[in-house]
Amino acid sequence: LRDYNSILWAHDEGIKRVILPREMSIDEIKNISTRLEKENIKMDLEVFGHGSLCYCISGDCYMSSFISGRSANRGACAQPCRSMYKLRYHNHSISNGCLISTHDLATYKNVKAISDAGIISLKIEGRLKSEDYVATVVNAYRTMIDHMNDDNNSEIVKKVNEDLDLVFNRYYTNGYILEDTPGEVMGRKSSF
């Protein structure tokens, strides 16, 4: 939910937690959190923290449904954004490759800033991933959360980096939550 009135509606309906879209910046999240606090509204805020990023806006992807009949909005994405495409203009080839593929989101270096913005829960991708991947990523975030208030955690960050580099990734982006540009989010050279 991006719209503050939608969050208020969810609260009025008895909903205790909302998942904010991955396109929201940390400043937008902080504004929502601050506003909820000022209005004395108790609402848990959750955001996507690690894993595959969709090219489309959260909850509004119809490409997978159109191409494969599998709905991304129902957890069955066929990942068409990882496919090879040819970009043509007036019968001229402009570009070829994974033109709408993104890097994987990785916010582990910034868990304190995300927590300080009002997020109480990070979603970590695990669907269709190996047990080793899930265990490594969850352990990395648990470690970073446990040490987020340390004055110097550079050695811990280095170890977490090494661990995460051993599991599948499409290189990493801080994502829109940490205000990477669209060019920094895109990973057109790596699809799977």
C-alpha cells in the first residue's frame, strides 16, 4: 500500500500489518511511519528486502499472465522479464539481450536505516530457491540485524558479502527503497 488513506482503511478494517511496495523510498516510508505515530495509529510496516526484483510496479504485472497464463499477481510468475528480447525501431536492431532484467535487491547493509524508518519486517525471497540459498540469506540478515547498532561492523559486512556471493544472485542493487536510480536497478547482462 502506497497511499496513506489505504493504510488508514486497512487499519479501520482491523488489519495489523501492511506490506509497502518495493518502489517506495526510505524517505516515503519514514513519512508514513511518522504520520502513523503522530496520529497514534498502530500499524506494522513490512517491505521487500532481498531477492528478485520485478520490472513492473508491485502488484501490477500482467506480462506473465499475457505471455504464459501464469499470474505474477498470484505468486506464479513465469519471469518473462528474465527472457531475451530484441529491441527494434523502424526495422533496425537497436539492442538485444535481457532488456528488462533487474539486479537482485539486497538491503542488508542498510537494515538499521530501514528499521529506523519504521519497518518492523523484511520480506526475503525464498520461493523457488534452494534450501542453501534461503538459509544463507536469512542468516545474513539475522547477522546484520543483530549487529546493526554496532559502531563498527565492517568485518561483519565483509563476511556477509562473502556468504551472499556464494549463493545465486544477479548482482545486487540497493533498490528504489535506498534510492538507486533505474540504471542501477537494471541488470540487463544477467538473467538467470
